[in-house]
Amino acid sequence: MGVFNFFTRDIAIDLGTANTLIIHNNKVVIDEPSIVALNRQTGKIIAVGHEAKQMQGKTHEDIKTIRPLKDGVIADFDASEKMIRKFISLIPGLKGGMFAPALRMVICIPSGITEVERRAVKDSAAHINAKDIRLIYEPMAAAIGVGIDIQQPMGNMILDIGGGTTEIAVIALGGIVVDKSVKIAGDVFTSDISYHLRTHHNLYIGERTAERIKIEIGSAVEELEHAPEDLAVQGRDLITGKPKEIIVNYKEVARALDKSISRIEDAVMETLSQTPPELAADIYNTGVYMAGGGSMLRGLDQRVSRKTGLPVFLADDPLRAVVRGTGIALKNIDKFNFLMR
């Protein structure tokens, strides 16, 4: 048993639609976009992560870029397995050894995942030498990551906005009491921006450009105290076919995102309406905790606070809150074993 433990390495994975993060030895060792570039003829990996993202929208017929995860779950089993295998091979403590170590993994998954999707995650991990695979729900990992003591008899609400899904959960006594998962998150925000520019400016832009707009001047409200500067955006004119540039401001982006954000607000209100009264009383005092990359959208915390009438707190490092929570659960696996699936 001691020999087995010696050759076993623990890793925590946030396998996200937009980004994959891995913790090993209590450090975030991988933080890369969940994207793979493959050779169409051979199926071999050309690039993963940041390098593959640079190729997105710029490939020729021999190369294709794939995002293996959709709405928080594996959409392309083969590509996801290759991507995870490649990321694990890049972990400093695991590469270059004489023997490939067995892996003990804790992987976070959306709370709305089906049994088939859960099995796909486990199978994918099993194919890359994982001997012990545990799954933890994203809202629970996010709650641990933002510093909530989840085992207390106290209600806490988590709003985790990722790339593919928004997870809303009320947590108490180490369990999820009420939860809702909606497929509106960062990717939908990106699509909303593309659609707005296409319909209002006849400008066709790629996914990478739309994401850059979201990050640099994206906003959930039309009035910001510290407004970002207007952004020059280039694309193709749908009428003339020529390259074209327009200037976009944050207020226009806020209008483009309004409907999707309203649907997230409605999901939060629906979750609150299903919350038992004693827990609702706790949440009135504790407020709403926001995590995930999508929660970094300017003014989103203000908007959720205005809608719910509750204080809203943004995690210190929203992008890494989930993986940090997963890492803490892995490090204290005996304490948090009851959370694992």
C-alpha cells in the first residue's frame, strides 16, 4: 500500500467549458483555455490551451480547432481526453519521471449534470491513468473556494457564472438544499456581442474578437463609475465584404447582454423563491457570493444586488475560486469525502 501511495499523485481539476485549471501540490499549475488544435488527417494534437486559442478562426483545411466541452460537460470525448492528457503531461511535478504515476483526481462538475455525462467525465479520467476519481459539484467547490464553512447550519447562496453554465445554489449543513443550473454564461455573452454587431452594424466578427470586447469593455449596466474606454473593433462588412472598423462603447455592450443577464437574474429569483424560510432569513444576512469568470463582468454584482435586494460579494479571485475549492476538498479528502460523487 505504501508503494502504491508513493507512486500516486493527487490533482484537482476544474474542467471548464472556457478554461481548464489544475492544482497539484497546492498550486495552480495549469490555467489554460479548454481548446485543442488537431490535424484533420491524422487526428494528432498540434496545440492545446493558449497556443490552440491563437489559431482559432485562422486555420486552414488541414487543421481544426475544437472546444471539447459544451455547457460544462464533455461534448467530444476523444478531444477532451487528448486535451486532459496533454495538460497533465505539462505539470512540472509529473513529467520526466521513469514511471507514469497513478493519479488520484477530484474533478468538479455542474450540479445539473446527468448520470451519462457524469460517467463520461469518469471514463475520460480513467483513460489517463487515474486510479481514484472523485467528482464534486461546482457550487460546492465554489463555496469552499470563497471561504464559506459549508458544514455550518447556516444558509449561503452561491452564484457561479462559468463559460457554459451558471450554477445557482443554496448550501447548508454540507449539502445543496436548492439549486438551479442554466445554460447562459460567458459563451452566451460572447455570442450576444457577435449577434449585436452583426445586426446593428453589419459587422461580422470572430469568436476571439467578441470575447476580447466582452473582457475589455463588457458591462452589465449602462452607468459605470469607472467606465472603460471605447474600443476599436475590426471585422468584415456583411454588405460590401470588405474589412471594416467600428468604435464600440460599454453601453452598447450592456444593451447587447441585457436579455441574457435578465434570464440569470430570473433564475436567481426562482432559486430564492424555492428556498426554505429559515435559510432565506440567513441569506438576507449573508448575501450572495459570486464566483466564476462570468461574474467579473463590470456592474454584474450591482445588478444582481438591485434585483434581489441582497448584498452581493465577488470572490477575491473569481476565475480560480472553483479550482481552489476543489483543491481544498482534495487536500482534506477525509473531511469532505461526503461531498464526493
